[in-house]
Amino acid sequence: MSTIKEIAARVGVSVATVSRALNNYPDVSAKTRSRILKVAEEMRYYPNASAQNLVTSKTFTVGVFFSPADGSGLRHPFVGHVLTIFSAEIGRQGYDILWFTNRKTPFDHYGIIERIQHRSVDGLLLIGQPEGAWEEILSADVPVVAIDFVISGHRVGSVTSDNRRAMQDLVLTLTEQGYRQFAYLHGPLAVPPAMERLQGFYAGMAACQMIVHPEWVAFADFTMADGYAATKAIIAGPNRPEVICCASDMTAIGALKAIREAGLLVPQDISVVGFDDVEAAVQVFPNLTTVRQPKEQMGRLAAEVLYSMMSAPSRDTPHHYVLPTELIVRQSTRSQSAENMSRVGPSDPMADSPQALKFDTI
Amino acid sequence: MSTIKEIAARVGVSVATVSRALNNYPDVSAKTRSRILKVAEEMRYYPNASAQNLVTSKTFTVGVFFSPADGSGLRHPFVGHVLTIFSAEIGRQGYDILWFTNRKTPFDHYGIIERIQHRSVDGLLLIGQPEGAWEEILSADVPVVAIDFVISGHRVGSVTSDNRRAMQDLVLTLTEQGYRQFAYLHGPLAVPPAMERLQGFYAGMAACQMIVHPEWVAFADFTMADGYAATKAIIAGPNRPEVICCASDMTAIGALKAIREAGLLVPQDISVVGFDDVEAAVQVFPNLTTVRQPKEQMGRLAAEVLYSMMSAPSRDTPHHYVLPTELIVRQSTRSQSAENMSRVGPSDPMADSPQALKFDTI
DNA sequence: CCTCAGGCCGTAAACGTTTTCGGCGCGCTG
DNA sequence: CAGCGCGCCGAAAACGTTTACGGCCTGAGG
């Protein structure tokens, strides 16, 4: 409410001096500085961010978009978790976060880059976005950090899990444990991690020289309801997979329900493994075997690389982190021993299925 | 990047005319307007929000704070859900959302109202905040809407569930069904809905002339882990409640796990009821009986009242909605029939417990 | 032909800062 | 005593808009 001008008038100095005092410039005497600070304090002065931005072209604001989709947006626990970490980390550098609401209505004539420029954010966070067309964002010429997928360009960093590798290793491990019949529930393929995990799945299957049954790889949004529906369809078929791998813990939790309702047991009849290791993974029954993403680390690193780009605007050394994951085996998967795997033999009941996919066909 | 001045120079008019054309003012001829619009288009012009804000003192931004606590912040599904709705609704009015990061560090010397004024948001959304001291926010003199708790003041609206009533009705209903031994897991009492629900619980117990066993009312943050720990402690005791009422579905899901691990069955041995009706309620086993909050409606209404306050700044008729809830009975609670309630008799094993609470002692 | 209304547009102030440039006055050195 | 440096501060421009005010010009009515 009160301005720098009012302070100046009251102290009897010029606005320039007030500004200098407030910003800890050296060339103002100790006594006038203290007088100014006292008056500013008692007038409850706070600078106007818009005015500051206008002249310094710095907003101390980083923008973020969310997908409106339930499975990929704010409502997914993974997103909420790393976002919380990111917020705390970037907050301690003095930044706030501008959440660009999605405009579905023809209210505004602005596109996405226009809105970025309009608000003149100092940086941009990309997370959980299936919207595609993110390349156009690079034309906005603002530092960008992407979580969970990598885009390259000028002043663009990223931090992701090694999704492909994680999934590939998972099927190797599972194969070693005797699993042969795999189902896979992938997420929306427009979102990069979903695609990478699917590719990892195919790669793993190929490496083990195993056959992918196309009717067992199905789409399920990163959502419990979708996971439920998809596995319900799968286990209604003539044959059943031994394990259902899911691209998200949410999907896996839905799968658990479908299996349970069918009167089957996890992991005795069907195993389930998820992805992310969300908080709920240890709460459901049976506890989810899952591949853990380092969520805290991802949030922290993202804040770090974005901050470094924002504070050193000209330097062009973006960082790209791809972090290792960790397989957390819990109860939804059978243990190492193979004695109760007797049903699985070398004779694959669907081995000659003509639709069988190899990895390179994808 | 390009400014109004450049457009003016290129078209050969003054900046005032450009501004008028861009803002659809009537007093500019059709031909100059179309010329201006065309040039603006091809120069990829977008106005600078800071400059606009400086002169109009309107930012088209609503601020929101989140609790850093896991149970009450962004990571709670309830918060994420209504926030998503709110965002979409307020977004269609042209607003974006400024997420004030919490500064735990001594980085900035600004308090909370200072930061609000600094950013000069047009409105404020309060949700899931246990931070107390929200009264001071009213001194910021900005329209405020609170979700899930009611604060009163000038230009302050609110939308909440009828928490007290909901919980009271719940124990009445449960009592009618034969339940006698109640446990209650309240949330952090600093957050209003937790307190209201607790009061409703006591009121219901009092109305039914039932005894509250103090060792069965325990604190649990709105989190699964806390619900697990709290019920684990409760069922380890010498006696066991028949039903555990939880102030949140998260807590209830944790309770489910603790009961399961103790080798007990839900609802045969112990019933569980939650609050919120989050997405996971129908995914866990057994499906949660819970009292549903009208999340979509809450998000929509909050956006509505905030928008009306922001667009009619002077009018002083804040709206306070308190919405009815709905009891959704599913599997975690026994059905109407009382034949299997034989264990519950008029003789209360703890009836003479000296620590027994009445409602008015709280 | 004169006047007046009204459509269209330009000038300039204003919003609240930051920052450059320069100036005053003091003390020190030669 | 002259000159110089330096600490401290003010004047003013600049950032990109909006908007009040006033002026010109055209056309219509008397």
C-alpha cells in the first residue's frame, strides 16, 4: 500500500536513496539507512513486485503447467510428491510458483508461449505432461527443466528415471525368478515415461527371447480405475498371465482389486508389480512390489538445475540427469524359489500365436 | 518481446490507439484497428502483465498457500482433487494461480501478508492449512475464500462440508446398526475440519448416551502411516472397539492394514469408516464405508464466490456455503442386520472406566 | 455559410520501482 | 591554499502499459 515515495517524503530523502537503502547498496550512510529502514518498517512497506519486474525483468516466479487428465496431473501421487519437494527447494531460493490454469474456453486468444511471455516467468517446470507439442515451448526462450522426460535445447535441463532400463531389468529379474507369462499395462503413450517403460518391457522380453502376447499388453491411464478395468479384461480371457507389470502404482492397485474380485490370489495366482513406489504401495494388500523412483532426489535436482540456469542466464550448460531406480520387492510377487512355478514349462500355450510381437516391431 | 510502442511505430499511430485497439475500445476506426491487430499478430505481440498490473492494479492471479505437512498439503488426495477443479473453474475466468512456496529459511524478511501484498494477487484461496493465525490474513484486505473451514470478515467467503453434523450423524447411524464400542482417529486439531469432526463425534456419542473411551480416541495425521500406527496401538490393548471412525480416508486405509496384519477381519471383527471418499476408497479391500464430501461442488463453488468477490470489489456480501455430506456404506462396515452383533450387549465392559469422557469435557 | 456534434486519434501523465549520471561538500595531500 | 578524491545523495530516465484530456476533421442541420 505504501510506496517508496511516501517513505522518501517522510524521511526527507529522495526515492533513489530509499531504494538503495532497501536493497543494501553500499553508498548510503549508516544513519540515513537506519532511519529509512525504521520508517519502512513502521509504514509496513513492501515493494511492488510488478514495478520491480518492469525494470529488472525478473519475477522470481517459475511457471508450471498441469495436465487436466486425472492420471498425469496434480492428482497423481507421484506428481504431487515431487512437486512438493520441488516447491520447497525452489522456495528457499526466493521463488514462487505460477500454476498456469488450463484454459479450455475461448476466453483468451493466447497460446501457451504467449502466456509464458505474458507472465514473464523466470523459469519453467515441465512435469507429467501428455500434451505433446512441448517443442514449441523452447521458442519461448526461458530456462526449462523437465521432470520425467528429456527434451533438449538451449537452456533446457531434465531429470528423469532410467525408465527403459528399469523396466528391462524388471523383466530380466522376473524371468530369473521363473516368470514366463507377462502382461503389461502401459500408460498413455504420448507421455514419454510411459513410452520408455513400454520399450523397456519389449527390450527385456526380447533379451530373454520371450514372446509378448499382444492381448496382454493393454493401455491403462495412470489411474486405479483404468488399472482395474484393464486387468479385469485380461483375466477374463482364456489364458492368464503369471504376472502383470504396470507402468504406475496406481494402475497396479487397480489390478490388485480386479484380481481379488475374480477370486484369485496375489501372488499365488497372479503377481503384480507397479512403478513409482508411492506411499500407498505399502498400505494395500498385498504390499506392492514396485520399482521405486527417487522422488525426493528428482524434485531436488530439478530445482537445482533450474535455479542454476536462472541465476546464470547466459551460460549454456544444461544438465540432464537420468537417475537409477530400485526394485523394491514386497508381497505382490513370488519369492526367489521356483518350486511353486511348476505350471510354467517350456511349452508356451500361445507360442505360435501369429500376432506375437517382437520388440523391434514397435 | 515486442512492445506496444513498436507496433505503434510500425503502423504509424500512437501507442494510445494501439492500446485501444487491442482492448476493444469503441473509439478506433475499423480499418486502423484491423491494421493494428494484423501487425500485432505478425509481431507475435503479447502484453506485459507487470506493466498492465502496475497501472490497473489487477493481476488476474489468485494466491494459494499449502501446508508443508504431508497430511494436509498438496499430497492429500482431497486437496489435490478440489484444487484441480478449482483451477479449471477459475482458469476459465482468466486467472492463473500463484502457489506461494513456504519459506522456512531466513531468506526473506517478509511475512505472509507482506508476500501477498508484494505479489498483489487479486484473491486468495485457503485450503488444508493448519498453520493457524489466518486471522492476520484478513488484514491484507484481499478477497479470500476458504475451503474446509470458515473464517469471517470483510470480503471473506467459505465453502465447507457440514463436518460436525456428518460425524454426528455417522455415529447415530452406526449406533442404530448396533455398534457400541467406538474408536475415533482425529486429525491434527489445529485444522478446523479435524476439530469439527471430533466435536461431531463427541456430540453423537453424547446424543446416544454412550461412553467415549479415551484410550480409543487418538491422534492420527491425515496420512496412511499415522492411521496404521494409531490403530495398531489401539487393537493391541486389552479390549477392542467394534468400529474405528477416521477423520480421513487416508487414516482409514492405514487402519485397514493394521487390522489385517493383526489377523482380524474387516468388518467381521472390526469395522472401519473413513471420511472424504477419495478415489482409493473403492480400490482397497474391503471397500471403504465413508462419508463423502462433495469435492467437485466445493471446488466449483469456491471458484464462484471468489470470482464474484474479485469482480465486484466493493460489494460486501460474502457467501458461506456449508454443504451436506453423504454416507456411502460399502464393505468395511457391517450391514443393517444386528444378528451378528451378539457380542454387543447392554453391559459395557468399560462402562465404569473413570476416564470416560463426555462431550462437554472437550 | 456557420455551428455543432461526434468520430477518431495524439499527448502526456501515471503506476512503483531501479539505476545511471552527475553534483555537492568534506577531508586529505602536495 | 589549490586541487583532488571520495562518500553520500538527488534528478531523471526508463520499464510497458492504461487512460484522462483535448484537438482535429468531417458531416449534418440551421
